Amino acid sequence: MVRHHHLEPHPDSLGKTVIEVRKLCNRFGTQVVHDQLDLDLQTGEILGVVGGSGTGKTVLLRTIVGLNKPAGGQIRLFGKNLEELSAEQRSRVKQRVGVLFQGGALFTSLNLQDNVAVPLIEHAGLTRKDAHHLARMKLALTGLPSDAALKFPSELSGGMVKRAGLARALALDPEILFLDEPTAGLDPISAAGFDELIVTLRDALGLTVFLVTHDLDTLHSSCDRIAVLSRKKVLVADRLEKVAATQDPWIQNYFNGPRGRAAAATPAAHPEHGQE
Ligand SMILES: Nc1ncnc2c1ncn2[C@@H]1O[C@H](COP(=O)(O)OP(=O)(O)OP(=O)(O)O)[C@@H](O)[C@H]1O
């Protein structure tokens, strides 16, 4: 089981809110996905976002990074409302954010080095040679062996593809990392390795992480706080013990059902709620 190994956060970054979501509304046709949803993310934390299928976790991620225009509400990234910025300012804010989408979304016709080099050439204006050099460093940062750089996605295991996707998300040195179900489809050993990598990178690079997941092991091993999406809102966003103790049928079933109990390191993790 992966354990927390927090470094002291930089004093300047303590308690700062980097993402502020207020009264967010999202709807598609007549389907209301989010209604007056509020959520905050603090600098340096890893927030796990959970919820039943279709509760709008991916839509929330896409809306925060500016890929989905909300029907209402406000989102502030680094204190700035993207909708109030010029195109150039918005693009600068977006470069401070890295996203690993579900499935990794690497270009299948490019090797890993070229995949990671794409944002470096397109957004940072690096030469191909410099971009390749930096890309190899990013791939190493995510734990890939050096000979992986010239391989194509189809030649790699699912875990390696996820790491390469992560290397690409980190290409432009983002301050916030968004991950959409990064361990989905990985075997338990690879998933645990990826969880550990996220914590290590957060500690080493001072990242803030917004992590959509269904993986109870990830919640236990890597997340500082957990936000539960339910009934179109964030029902609760708190430390695992507090969330698992919340009186809500979905939460009780999820955290204190058989899989939740198995993921908890000790059976007595929530003794005060053992009678439910
Ligand atoms: N572009 C879109 N157009 C129409 N409906 C959409 C669109 N994007 C998402 N939805 C709907 O919004 C709802 C929330 O979708 P979303 O993918 O965010 O759920 P999720 O919580 O991430 O689910 P899962 O855990 O299954 O991945 C779903 O009912 C989905 O069909």
C-alpha cells in the first residue's frame, strides 16, 4: 500500500485557492448535470473526485479547463475568470494546466518522444531537437525507461501509455494537473505504481492535482481530500474519514461496502461508524 510522504509546502502557497467553482450549472438539452455546484481546490493538494456513473465528473473537469462552456456560474483558475480574459491571456492561463484525458489520447502515429514534443513545439516554440531532449526528460520523470522514447503507443503496456500521457500533460510544466480516471484498465500493480508516481510528482514539483477516479485504492493511498458528486452538486469535499462517515446511501455503499472496506488498510479505520 502506498503511503503519504508529504513534503512541507512552500509557505507562499499555503492555503491558497487555485480553483474556485461557484454556482456552476451545466446542462445538455433538458438534462441538468450540475446545478449550483461549488468546489475549491487548494494549492498542493490532491483532490479525488468521485461519484456514480453519469454524475458529471468528466464534464466538471472539462468545464474547469475551459473545454465546456457552462450554462451558468463562475470558475476562477489562479484567481482569474477565464471568461473575462482576452484570448491571449486565456491561452497563457491554460498553459499553466496539464490534462491527462481518459484513454491517454496519444497520437498513435507518433513515437513517445514525438508525442511529448508536440506541445513543446506548438506552445513553447522549441526547436525539434530541444523539444526531443526535453521530451526524453519528461518521459524519464514519469518512470519510463529511456528506450521507450522511440516506441509507438501500440508497442507499450497500458501502464506505460498512461505514463507517456502523463509526460505529455507535464510537458509545459503545469501547476495544476487534471487526471481523468488514470488507473482505469490498469492491473493493480501498475495502478498502485501510478498512484505512487502522482504523489511523488506532486511532492517534487509542487503540483495541485484534480483527479477523477473510481479507484478506491487511489483514494486511500493518494488523495488529501475527496469530493463526492451527487444530486448535481458536490455533496461533500473533505478528508476520507469525514467523507466515509457522511450519511448518504451512495457514500455508505461506496466507501463502506465490501470493496470500500477492502481498500481501507485496517478494518477499524472508521470505528465510530462501525454500527451502520
Ligand atoms: N457533450 C455532451 N453532450 C450531451 N451530453 C453530454 C455531453 N457530455 C456529457 N454529457 C452527459 O452528461 C452526463 C455526465 O457525463 P460525464 O461523462 O461527466 O459523467 P461521469 O461522471 O464522468 O461518468 P463516468 O463515471 O461514467 O465516466 C452524462 O449523462 C453524459 O451523457
